Amino acid sequence: MIKCHSCGLTYIGQAYTNNKGLRRYYTCNGKAGYRGLNKDNPNAAKCQAKAVPADLEGMVWQDIEQFLR
């Protein structure tokens, strides 16, 4: 649902736990070399796009609900 403005790949959900609890966010597939982006050139730079907090989900759903009304 989210496309990267830098490389055009999709974002994927990620999560980790720290001392503040569960943290969720989306990160570009281009940051993960194992996704196949750089299989022809393993030394190529990974995507530099920043992660997006998963809090974005609530805003998106509100917009969808308003659109459907």
C-alpha cells in the first residue's frame, strides 16, 4: 500500500520490542539486500528512504472511512 519515493519498491511492516514496549513501523524493501534488489550487484547501495511509523495506519483508515461515506 505504501510505495517508496526513492526506489519505487513497496514498504513492509517491521516490529521490535524495547524498553518502551512494542514499536511498529514500515521500511522500504530496498533496505534489505536479501529481498533481491541488489542480487546482480551485492555492493550496490541500499535504499536510503526513512522508516515510517505504523501510527500512519489510523490516519489512512480514517480517510478510507470518510471516502466510503
